[in-house]
Amino acid sequence: MAESARLPPPFGTRLDRSRPLKFRFEGREYDGYAGDVLASALAANGVWALSRSFKLHRPRGVVSMSGREANTLVHVDGVPNVLADRLPLYQGLVARGQNVRGSIEHDRGAMIASLSHFLPVGFYYQAFYKPAGAWRHWEPLIRSLAGLGAPDADAPEPRAVDHEFATCDVAVVGGGVAGMAAAIAAAGAGARAMLFDDQPCLGGAQDYDPSLADGRLASLRDALAGTKARVCLNTTVTGIFADNALIAISASALLHVRAKRIVLATGADEQLAVFRNNDLPGVMLGSAASRLARCYGVRPGRRATIVAADDEGYRVALTLVQAGVEVQALADLREGPVDATLAVRLEQAGIEILPRHGPVEAHATRGNMHVSSIVVAPLSAEGTLSRERVREIQCDLVAVSVGRSPSLGLAAQAGAKVVYDSAVQALAVQDCPAGLCIAGAAALCCDADDAIASGTEAGAAGARAVPATRKSGARAPAFTFAHPKGKEFVDLDEDLQIGDLLDTVAHGYAHIELVKRFSTAGMGPSQGKHSALPVLAVVASATGASPDAIGLTTARPPFFPEPMATLAEPHAEPFRLTPMHECHVALGANMIAAGPWLRPSHYGAAGDRLACAENEALAVRNNAGMIDVSTLGGIEFRGPDAAAFLERVCAGRFADTPVGTIRYALMIDESGVIIDDGVAARLADQHFYVTATTSGVDAFLRRIRWWNTQWRMRVDMTAVTSAFAKVNIAGPNSRAILARVCQDLDLSGAAFPFMSVRTATIAGVPARLLRIGYVGELGYEIHVPTSCGVHLWETLSESGKPDGLKPFGMDAQRLLRLEKGHFIVGRDSDALTHPREVGLAGLARRSAAGFIAKRSIEMRERLGSPRHLVGFRCERDGGPRPQEGSLVMRGETVIGRVTSTAYSPTLKHVIGLALIQGAKGESTELELKIGGVVRRVQVAKTPFYDPDHARQSL
Amino acid sequence: MSAERIRRAYLVHSELALHGIVLRDPSDMPALLVGPVAGTLRLLELSGLARLGVKGPRARALLNAAGLDCPAEPNRVTLGAPGVIVAALSRSEFLLSTTPEASSPKISSVREAWARSPDESYLVEHGESLYCFGLAGARRQDLYARLCSIDFGSPASEPGRVLQTKLARLSTIILRCDGQGAAYDLILGDVSFATFMWRTLFETAQRFGGEAAGIRPL
């Protein structure tokens, strides 16, 4: 098989012979041409085995030459699971086979075939789980054997493909004559039409069997080129979703297509005959043999036998004769061809026709590397093969043409009812949703005239949403011939044999969906394109039910394998920056993600995180610090009902809040669970400026807008998070620093006390100043227009130099608030936490009558509190350091977890918060399980620091 | 410290500088946006244009009192007065922007009208909260097709329409403008995403031979 099998023109319609290419496979260099796919180029060089099978490691080669099965999955330039019969050849391509330990010819993994009797279908469901603990030993072995292909960790990252959104009036899937006719009709009627085909050229089956279209293909191509229809070749539609959304992928793009109507002209998949050793390289579909010869100029063998059950097999035989193949015989499972002239032409070509003969088994060369002969036998009246009158025919090619099954996977995804119709012995569409038409061979059209007519009808404006014509010519009964020695493969992807299906049914899994799941039939990359009908036939035979009654499994996207890299959307990770981002970078901040925001964790090297945070915290305690809090959520509430509205959505009272003051705002949902918190600053009688957490503000705003669509209160809610740059300056020196840049406001404690808000001018910029104390020191939150953020930051930095002002990051902020015992929603609380658990029952109780959580809180109050947030402390040494997430134990029982903990450089010991079960005051110490070690820590009152709040109230 | 010394800064300008894009004078805007586009696509940083939002039950009356015409229907954009674009985001919410072609004092007059009669109309400082990019050229649709699922070829996307959609996964307002005989778009979104969005639009525009420019803040 080493000699070149390349055929001269006119064979090889897709080749550009002026562009020779070199490539490597399994370490050896080969020649090919532009226009080849990898599999055709290898075949031209006599290489037929491309990989080994998934389970039994049997050599496998091309079957469909159209990417319809897993046999041709190879590893190319670091990327696994690339279909060799779809991959265009390029200069320098380097590929190797898959599922191989050693080489394809000498695969050490092939020894597993000798154990196949011990590996029946579903064996993994029934083994390895006993004795107890056995799985631990089996798992490494099984994991090493499992999987289809392996990614190359050293391979360069795959190039992101283009994602495009496209809209059209009519989307036509399939570029055969029916699809082309549909697109021409749609475009001719003024519709925006798109046509998709997974092959590099239009024509469908006519591309490799030109006799079908009888010369009309060229005129259809010309007519289509004359329209404005967009034609997408080498593009596979892998899924259809609600509202006529399609996903189409090519090597370089993923298209999200939205169509008003869809025409599916997806053709029909040629089916495999199931007989012993039907998986050998050299056994292929008749269409594959024709494709190799006509499209790629490759002689698919030297001596061939045809197994036929339709007239296409006769045309394949004639094509092979033209290609110089010695066709030994044609075994026809029928009495003879429908078109009697075909039989005459074969006889004229010297080809022996064996009517009512079927395949018993194929024989192989050494190592099962290629087919060497096929044994055929006459069929009895019952359809079984004679075991006595067998005949062995020497050949290196077995072309199987036993019929086609409409390709209706996409139709089923789109909502069409697809059934097995015994009347036509094929899959058929019974009912179509609005906006979907089926045309061509997919609608059982039996010739080009029917296909073109059905396509024209489906593409025309106002086409009915029903299948187009249905003819009885296309029949594809499943031909399955069991053999006493097995190895009759029903599903090549999973090495599934007839006996496996019989065992499945014998286990009681008779429903087709259970058959699929227990046996894995149809679950491989080919998604049952060739196996659905044989599986149906075997299950019907085993159960005695009719195929119609058994039905089909559910079709789900993707209809065709999708590379993961294709799904990766470019620009998929939006990020948000605060106005002062560059100031932080210039100061050497270590920026970390806080949701979509980038924020400084600390100012210094990444490795110095803890030390930097402690130093920054000490600066705040001793002098002053400033932090960019622009990420903090901001919402304006304006209007006559602003105060009343706030009293409905936040705990506490706001109607009596004097203008110029601030109140804590605790957001609680209807079930009484805390969802966010912030402060509400009353700027005017009908104007509140409310802050919420960085991560919670959007959800809170959505929720309250939803409420007000019902309440219709006269209040406007505007998100202003990004409209303001915000800086919190805190520490004993903060007032002095601020006074240097803010001359129009009395900053004294008497004139501007804690929990009040003022508007003033800072460094020439209009600002809102909020006197609040999240970090527990005298402090001011300064909110200025976003475009003035850098100006504010730089002005404060300059002003604060004499007083030791330092920037501090999130880590220091969290440490400082922990010293004050402030809880963080979502960190120290969870999706069930209600106010009493965090010590805010009093605030909730004082809420207005209309507060949405009022009733739930009252109910929870009656039930009591199963948990509470408790403070704890321990020495820095003397045991493992508590970690966030450390379990809190009571003996062997888990009663809670540590939610926040840190070493306090101010207090000189470790502090933390834990959310635990039980009433407050029950325990004086906690048992923390830290890395498997239990450490006892002391329960401590919060705030840990400045319990009288004297420092923040200065 | 006087107001004259305030330096207004737009973070996205650093992104422009990274690619060697020098900020141009505002007077160059008409030529850049509605003049002949040398390439197939031109992307402009226009965040320095004055913008304002007005919302509330009396928003339309307020704008009319300030001498501005408003679109009759939501999701339409029109020239409210010479130099001022008025976009209706809903029946009671409007977005005002100085046109790139010419500035106008009208936005200030809206503030003055609001100060006189603020009841049930609310100003929104979109000049601070939104970035504003301009996009002109024949291949705008190709760019949008990479980032947005809307059908830009449909009548609902014609000039004069407002598209409130997702662009590169982010909430975005696109004003389909028709200025001085040449169509262009104003793209507005949350200013904290400006750097990400500029990077995304710029990289995408470059694939279609696009070019970029920026305007110094007004």
C-alpha cells in the first residue's frame, strides 16, 4: 500500500496540483496538494489507518470522508480530536494518531482487545465499587485509559476565533441542489438569505456523483452566485435553538445567526452495514470511496468489492472502474437495481453481480491494519445469511452502499417531530414548527428534480412550515448481520457491537433512552449519525417491538463536535477601572479583581501583602490614610416619596432623618434575609444619596425598581456609582489634612458631626462629604465628579504629606473594619442570615410599617435565632492560625465557620468573626478545626477596637 | 484653589496614548466625524462632549421650556436645537449631548430651567457617568456584528434611532445620528468600562482597516 494512489485529472476536482505541500504524520514526511484534507493526502500516500479505536484499540480509517465519525480523529499541532477528513492540508502540518500507546502499527494498548470478554457493555457500572475502597485503586488506571485524545500542555494557546452575529430572513442549511434552490428562491423573493454548508464547495452528493444532477449543478451555482445570498462554506451548523437561533462554526469563526425562517436541506447520511470486522481500514461507505476518487484524486483501493442495497452502489462501482480499481463483485442485498440499465453497465464493465448476497465478515491483513478480503453469502427468504454457501473475495476495498437516512438531527433540535416511519423504512419528519421547512433528501426526495423542486418551494416566500414532498424512493433499512464471533460494530465511536446491545436489553434497559445511556450508543462524537438505525433495528429485534414504537433518542446540540477554543468569545472579560486607577499603578499598588473592578489590595510587591496591609492599617490608626472607594455603589433617590420609599426597602426610619444627616441602611429582602448594606445621606427633603456595596448595588437597584413598578411611588432612582470618584480619608490627622483643601466648610466636630453629610468645595471641585467611620477613625468620604477624581487624589496626597498620609488598599481596609467588628454582607453573612444573627434586630424592629421584610422579621423573631455572629481572639502563636472558612466544632459536630480573621497589629493578637449555631452568650470559647488540628480560641466582645466609638466621633 | 486649576481627566485617554493617538482640538471634530473617512471605519473618543440626562414625569416639559425639541417616540434621536442632540431613552427619560459638529450653550439652559422649576424632573450627570465614543464609516455594521446581536440592517436601526443594547456584553446606548449628510453613531456606556470598551472597539475596528482619534475635553 506504500505506492502513490493519486489519480490524474479529471479526478481530484478540489485539488490545486500546482501547490504541492509537505506534512508529517506519525513522524514521517509525506506530500500532498492544496485542496487535500489530511485523510485524503494520507490515503494518497497509502496510509489508511489514522488512529485506534476508543475502547478496543482497533486500527481505524476513513468511513465517510465527510467527518461523520470518530475514526478520523487525530492530534494535529498540539490540538487533539481534529477530524482528518475535514482538516484542510497545509504546509508543515504535523499530526499523529490518537488512542495509541506506541505507534498506530504497534499499539501496546491493543492488548486490551484480548480482554474484551471481560469488558462487556456497562462493566464499569458493575465493578470497582467493592470491596469498599476499591475504587481508589482502580481510578488511576481507569482515568489513564479513559478519554478521547489529550490536550498538549505545551502547545501554544489556540487562536481565538471570530465571533459574529448575523441576521437574515431565510437561513438555509445544506448546500446541495435543494439548499441551493431554496437560497435562490428566497433571495429571488427579496429575502436576505444565508446558506451554510460544511463542505468546501456546493453540490452535496452531486459533488462526487455528478450523474445525479445531470449537469444542472453548474447552472444552480451560477444562479446562486447571481443573488445577494450570503454563502458560508466550510461552515457547520451545530445547533438550532429557540426563536430560530442557529450556531454555525468554521475553522476561523463562530456565527450566532438569527433567522426569520429556516430551511433544512441537510441531505441524508449514508448508512453502514453491520457485519463482522466492518470497522477495518479499507471498509468504507460508497460515498467515501467516490469522494476520495472524484474530489481528492485518490484511488481508494486496487481491488474492490461493493456491498449494495441501493442503486448508488452501482454508480460507485462504475466510478471505481473509471478510477482504475478492479471491482471484483457487487453483492446486492436486493434482487437487483431499480434502474436495470445499471446492471447492464456493470456487466459490460466485467463486474460480477451477486443478487441477494450479504456480507458475512471481512478479513484483515496482519494486525488488523487493512481489509484483505470479504466473505459474502446468499440471503435466505428470512433475511439471514447462509453459513454453507459462503464465498471469500480478495480485495483491499469494501465499499458499502446500503442506503441513506435523512439527516434530521437539526430538525429535531428545532422542534420538528422526527420518527422512524416503517412505511418508508427511514427517519421522517411528522410535524414541523412554524418557520421551519425541510427540503431535499432530508425530506425523502429521491432524485435531483424532486430535491430542486422541494428546495424552491421551501425557499419561496410564504412557504408552509411542513415537510416538502415525500417520496418513497429513499429507503434505508438497517442491515445488521450478527456473527458468532462478534466484532460486528454498530457504533464505531464506542466500539459497540451487536452483542453489547443484546446484553443491554437483557439487563432490562429496553427503552431506547436507557439503551443509549447504558450502552453509550450514539454518545460519541458522531452522535449516532450512522448508528441510530442499526441500534433501533437490533433493539427492535431483541425486544420484539416495532421500530416505530421504540422511537428515537432526543437530539441535542451540538450536532457536530465543537472545539472548545471556538466557544471562547473574544473580549469576554469586561473590567471596570476607577478614575484614579493610574494613580494606584504609579504608586506600585498590587491590583486585584473585585468582581469586574480592579482595586489595590495593598501598595507594594505582591509577596509583601500581609506586611504592607499591616503597615497601611497602622498609618490609619496613628496618622491618616486614604483609600479609593469609587467602586462603592451609589443611588440617588429623588422625589416626593423618596423617604417613604426608602422605609419600604431598607430597615430603619428615614422619614424623620434631618437634612444633612446620615443613617445606616440595611437592605433586607421579603424573606427577612440581609442582602446588602450602606448608608443613606439626606441631601434635601426629597433627595437621598444612598450607598451600597460594590458587588451588591446592581442587584439591589434591580430589586427596588421591580418593586416600584407595582407601587408606583413618586420617586426616581438613578444609579450614580460611576458618576462619582470617591475617596475615604481616615485617621486622627484627617481633619487637618482636609482643612487645607476645603475652606468653605467648618470641619469641626460640632459643626460637622459623625453621621452627617455636607456639600462643599474641595480643591476647587464641588464635593459631597460624608462623615462616616467604616474603619473606626475620624474620617470623611469625599465624593466628586468622576472626571475630577485624579485631581482630588493628587491634591489630597500633596496636602497630607506633612501629616504622614498614606494610601491604603482593600486588605488594610478589611483589617481595620474587622477591628471595629463591622460585618461584610456576603462574607460574614450568607443567603440565610437575618438581622438578629448579626446583632441588628433592634434596627429591624424599628422599621416602618410598610417595610417589605417587616412580617418576615417578626416571624423570625418569634422563632428565635438559630445562629449568631460572634467575635473571637487568640494569640498569634500557640497553635495554627485560624483561617477564613475554618470550621467551628462542638465535639464532633460542626456548628459554624470562621467568616473573617486577621492579625491585628494594633491589638497585637489575632481577631475574627465566626457565624455559629446557638444563642448569643452560650460559649466563652470556640473550638476551631484548622487544617485537621483543633484550637481553642476565646470568645470576645466586638468591637475589638475602640468599643466606645470615641475615635470616629471626634 | 480656583476652579480654573482643576484638571479633568478621562482614564481612557491613557489607552489612546498607548497607541500613539494624540488628542485633537474640538474644532477638528466635524471633519473627523462627518467628513470623508479615509479608511473604512473611524473611531473617536468624545467623552469630553457635554452631556446631561433629564428624567421624570415633567422631563419633556422641562426640555421644551429650555427651547429644545424632543423626539415624539422613545428610542429616537433628533437635533433638539442647533448643536444639541436629544435622545429619548423612554417616554420620560432623555439624554442630551452636544453635537460633535458644533457646541451649544443649550445644555446649560436646561440646568437653568431645572433650577427654576425642579419639580418631578431630575437631572442625571451623564457627562460624568458615561463615556462617549463616535463611530463613522461604511463598515460600522461589520464591527457591530462582532460585538452585538442586534440586526443593524433592519429599519429599527436606521439613522434617527436609539439602540439600547449590549455591546461586548455591556449595557450600551447607541445613537444613530445623521449629521451634515453623513451618518455616524455615538456610543455611550458606563464610564468605568471605558478603557475596556475602547480597547475592544479599537481592536475590532483595526480588523476592518479602521483608524482612531480623540478629542481634547471641551
